[in-house]
Amino acid sequence: MIAPGSRPLQVKFILPALTEATDPYWRPIKYALFPPLGLATLAAYLSPGDRAMIADEHVEALTLEDAPDLVVIQVYITNAFRAYRIADHYRSQGTFVCLGGLHVTSLPEEAASHADAIFLGPGEQTFPHFLDDFRAGKPSRVYTSASGRTLERVPPIRRDLIRRNFYLVPNSIVVSRGCPQHCDFCYKDAFFQGGRGFYTQRVEDALAEIERLPGRHLYFLDDHLLGDRRFAEALFDGMRGMRRLFQGAATVDSILRGDLIERAAEAGLRSIFVGFETLTPENLRRSNKRQNLGRDYKAVAERLHSLGIMINGSFVFGMDDDGEDVFRRTVDWAIDCGITTATFHIQTPYPGTQLHARMVREGRMLTRDWSLYDTRHVVYLPARLKPEALKEGYDWAYREFYSWSSIARASLHHGTLKHQGKHFFYAAGWKKFEPLWDLIIRARQLARVTPLLESVLSRVSRGKKEHQMGATRAIFPIISSGAVNAGLAANDGAAQPNSHIDVLARH
């Protein structure tokens, strides 16, 4: 169905869930962290008279009995089959269906068979053009984001379409796109032009968006908040005095270089996601993660601890130099360095990446069942580990790192009793009280919890250096993890390793 002329449109934006809510293994806390900002960004391009809604199947049941003029579906690899079923349903009813996201960009021919139009790359550049074509009755089949990508003149996100009480962290924000690095395993590499597609908002626009958000806590879902030094410096300078508390992600080298991390701490940074990935240099070389080579990981941890910043470390198992000792070595290192929370991943060769291309050439891929590409399943043949050993080691790492004894041992790394207590309750609150979180989410009481989280994060108690940053005792955490800044407009909310937007607590 193509809308004639300038008649107001009825548009439905959909984020399909990986697992339906009726599944016995459904875990609300895994999916109720962040709202789908990418879809809310696209909605901002609609005309004032258009009617829009966002349906996030992670937090609410999806109704399929309606008949909108246009359906826009965000597709990431682990929800691809569900997305295709939804698309096929609406197309059979005569609704025009658009598909976009990382999976569509990686496998456009597969996605095109389920859509009237597909979007390749971020959507800020292409979605407005599509809307003009659609209203004129002549939409194209493929819209490709080319050079000249920018976040200038992007309209304010349609936060009025987001049900804040459905999310633990409704104050999520994105001020950049992509990452300046070019890692072989990164699913976003093609989406953001292999590191060449890293770009930021104007600082004044970012600060204006922050001012729109109520409360104190913010979560920056950017893949690399420190990726552009001049932008980050200006952003943190502008945030000083706002009394905000925020979390984000950065690379090992950016934390060690210069004083940018100190500026972030002064502006209110309280926890950070760091992609350590592997302790083996050869794995880093093979993965083209050169920004980690020769870096002192322990120095990263110590610098962050000295600033009172909690660490969520990311680690990948199953790289070609990993043997059976990798699990114990990694967990012991994380505990000994006082890493607060950790996200572990089984290496997953996503289609469209250099890693996937190499695995295909070597005949090592085991399945094309995209629902298994969640970094919890083994979908390829490891070089030095049997698939079952890799899976067992991954499961063991989570159990061991989040055992009561390990949490206590890691907390002792810190120099003061108050900092030790903060670490202990933060880590334990996330992994040991998941049933309580699920109960709160099912009862739709997250709005009551958010102020508590803000007050908890604002009371960091520290020693000499730490006193400057205020006092916090984290009883319940909001860990650095990834979720859904995705869609056509931004990043993808799938379970991708090495991107803090994607690494929800996976186990």
C-alpha cells in the first residue's frame, strides 16, 4: 500500500524480539535495559500530521491485527527469522514493509525477499529520501547510505514514543555513530564503512539532548565515547556542573592516553565498558585489534579504579590461539585486577565481517541458523578447542566469575573498605538478584527503581583521590552492556561481541 499525495501516514516501527515472551527461558532483565533509540530517531523524520508508534517486542506483546500504511522493522541477526515472519504477515495484508539494520546490510539479498524496501547502512541519510518517494508513490527497492554521513540537522529523537516505565535505563543517549577502529570480527564494520564512518553530533546538540532527559543518570550507548578527542573534551566540559552520573564505553588505548578519562570522571563518569577481548597478543594481531597491542591492561584497571570508575570488561573465547587454559587465565586475571562486572562471549563470525569470510574460506562454519549467533553458541570450528569444550568453558567462566567467593575476592583489590563494599554489592546485585529484577519488570515497576538507581550511583564513597568525585554505594547495578541503539538509524541491538551496545548480561 503506497500512500497517495500528502495524506498523513500511519507508521508502525517494530523491534522484534529474539525470544517471544511466552518462552519459558524468557529473561526480562536481558531485554528491558534500553529503549530502541534508532527507531525513535527515524520517527523524528515523519511529518507533524503523521501518526507513529514504536512496538518493542522485548517489553510488550506485539499486535498484528492492525493495518498501518507503513511498517519499519529493525533486523539484527538473532531476530532475523522473527522479523521476516512479521514482515511477511504485513505484506500479505497489503502493508508496505521496510527492513533495515546490521543484518540487512550484511545480507541484503536475503532480507529483500521479505520487504518492499530495504535500507543499507545508517538511516539518517536515506530514510527522509524514502519518505519523499513513498508519499510520491514511487519508492525504490533499495536505499543505500553513501558518503557524506552526518548527524548535523538530525531532528530531536521522538522520546514521546518511548514508554519510559518499560525500561531500566530510559535515559540512554547516542552522540556518535560507528567506531574509528577496524576489527575483523566487528559486525558493525561494514555498516559504518570499516572505521571510516565514525562521526559525531555537534557538541551543542548533544548537550541539548542531555538537558531534555530527566533525573541524573545517563547511559551513553556509543561504541566509543572517547573516539573523537576534541568532541569528547568539549562534551565533558559542557557536562561539568550538570551533576549528571553516566556510563559509557571506550577502548583500552583511549583510557591510557592523555587525560580524557580524567575529564570524563570529573563530568560524572561512574562505570565504563572496556573491550579487553583477549589476553593473547597473537589473537589481537589476527583480529586486527591493534589498538590493544602492547597496552598494559592492568594499568587500565588501576587508572579507572583510582578515579572511582567501575569496569565492565569484555572477553572473547575461541580465537585461534585459545587453548583449554584460556578460561581460567581470563577469569583469574579479571578477578585479580578487580574488574567489577564481565561479559564473556564465544567468538561469533558474523556475515559481512572479515572473520566470517575467512572462516568460510577455511570451511569452518557450522550453521546458518542466525538465532544461534548470540555469542552463547558455537557456530564455527575453533582452531584449538572442540566446540563442546568451548561451550563448557564459556559457561564455567560465567559461573566462576560471578560466584560469591570470586566477587568477594575481586572486591578486595580496592584500597578502602567502602570501595570494596561498593564493588561487592554492585556485582552481586546484577548477577545474584536477577529474579528480583524480573519481578520488578513484570510488575511494570521500573519507574520506581530508576530514582533509586540514580541515588545509589550518586553516593560513591572513596579514599583520598576518590573523595573528589562524591560518594556512591552501588547496591543494584546498571552494567555497561549493549542494547538497542539500533535500527536503520544507528547501531544494531543484536548480541554482537565487542560492542557495548550489544552485550547484555548473556548468561
